[in-house]
Amino acid sequence: MRTSTFSPTLCIMPEIIQEMKKLSIILLLSSVQICFSQNIEQYADSISKKHFENENNVGLSIGIIKDQKQKEFYYGGKYTSQLKDIDSTTLFEIGSVTKLYTAFILASLENENKINCSDLLSKHLPEITKDKKWISKIKLVDLATHTSGLPSFENTKSLMKLKGFDENDPYGLFTKDVMLSILKQTDTLDNYGKVKYSNFGIGILGLAMAESQKTKFTDLFEKHIIKKLKLNSTHLTLTEVDLTSVAIPHRKQESMPLIQLAELSPSGSIKTTMPDLSKFLNKHLHPDFDQKKLVQSLLSNQLTNSEQKVGLGWGIHTINNEMVYFHNGGTYGSSSIVIIVPTKKIGVAILSNNSGEGELTGYALELIKKLMD
């Protein structure tokens, strides 16, 4: 007797096939996300381990951006490394990284057709500059790229000859009147067109932008940084309540004061959290549609007649044939470094409440190279 067997045909509806495809993609993306998170955490932990081999180091925060993924890591404490209270609400001094925010305001005003980077400084401070030989030289872009030739006042020693100098508050003398007086007394420029770092030049840029809009720099900061970018934990000045969140600056194990810059604040006064700083960097990597032109301006090399490359606020370097943008900062007892690689959608930020930005720069370059591999 012949027997037959029935082999059922597997019939899957198209809707089920589509759902299975979606599930496979989700599982694949999840595994990639887990792999990314694990690798990034290992990178961050290795830097933290190295950092705290120095017993003087107190606190550390690391932010890493790759594609659309963003991670932050926190180590040590605000007052002592033993407390372990550094977290996403901790405010760090970022020193000269502040200059990137000042440049962002300049580019924002230009994007709104309210100012032009090629404007002469004399256009916005006419009474101060009218009798100067350099009246037709210094442009706003020169101030943003440190090529104006204005005095640098790069350390407290250079301030001692200025009237009103107080060693307990060395930068407190930089009121608006004093800054304009120094500008008025400047008859010659030191190597105009050559890069020479100038906190004073950035301070003058802040004053010029404020004068152009008939307002204060703090108001420009509020509008273009805090409100427009929604960086609510980013501050030029702190309230008493904010002070409880600050990572206290340290030089070795000695607590140091927060830096006070008066009208030089556009050059280095910001205190911010790592989430806010990462968000700011992300705006350069994934700009909104209406900010693409703005970001392009910020990242474009402004020194076309020089071997050195400088954006608006940003230093520019090449690593593995990729354009890398960077800025570091240091105060009496805090240090910072930010690096972005726009073509790779990569960003790194490292903050510490110890002096020693050179150390952080080494960490950041190590991270960037690993992320670029």
C-alpha cells in the first residue's frame, strides 16, 4: 500500500515579513548601540584611571559624541576626589573655550544680517578709533582670529603696569571704560595679520557686538546662547544657588577662586555642565537647517593667506587627513579641551577642576584617534 506524506508549505503574509525585517533592523541597531556604549565607556574609564594616578587630581568629566550618539562620564568630586559627587549637574569653569561661544554670537548676528564679520572695528566703536592709523585695518574677524595686533594681556604679570591692578583681583580692572581707554591709547599694532592670542581682543569684540546692537554682551549671550540653543545650565555669572553645583578649581590640592574677568568675560567666564557643552558641540556637528550657513562660517578657514588655519574661534589641525577643530582653556584651577571632527560627526569634551589643560589635550587626542579608527 502506497502511503503519501503531506509537507505543508510555509505561507507568511507580507505584513509579517515587513515586521520581521523591522525587528531585525532594531536588533542590529541595538547591538551596535551596545557595542558603541561598551567601547566608549572603556575609553573613558582608561582616561580616568590615568588621570587619577595623580593624587592631586580632584574631578573629571568626559563627553563623547559619535554620529547621533552622545555619552557623558563623571569621575571624582567637586571638593575632593573621594566624594564622587561630580555628575550631570556639575558646573565646570571652561576658561578660553568661552571664546567659541563668543564667536557663535558673532556668526549668529551675521546670519541675521545684523553685523558682518568683515566690518571694521571703527564702524562699531567710531569715537574711540577715529584718530588711529589702524582705523581702516582691524576688522571684527581679526578680533575673532587673534590677528588684530591688539595687546594680549596673556598673564597677570602683563597687567601689573596697568592703573588699578589688584593682585587679588587681577582682571577686575577691565571695566568697559578701562578697555576703551586702552584701545584709545593703542597707537601701533603688534604684527597685524599674524596670530597672537589676545584675551583683550576678544573682550573688545564682545564690546563691539554689544555696541552694534545697542545692548550689553550679557544680553546677547542670553539671547543667542541660553535661549536660542536652550543651554539653560550655561552661565557667564553665577548666583549663590549655582555655587553649590560648582566643581571647585584646584591647583594641585589647593582650592583656587573662580576667575573673575569683568568686561573680558567674552574671553573666558563661562561655567557649564557637560550635557550643555556636548549639546553646544553637537550644534556644530548636526546644525539645524537654519544654522547650517552659520556653522559653515564658524568652521571655515579665515586665514587664506597663511599656512596656519583658524576658524571663527576654532583652531584647525589635520589628523589622518581629516580637518579637526579644537580649543582648550585654563583658569587658576580648572582646565578644558574640546575637539570636533565634522566630517566624521565626532566630538570630544573633557573638563577638570584642576589646572593642567595640556594633560587633557593628550587625553582628548587619544580619544579622537580611537573614534576615527
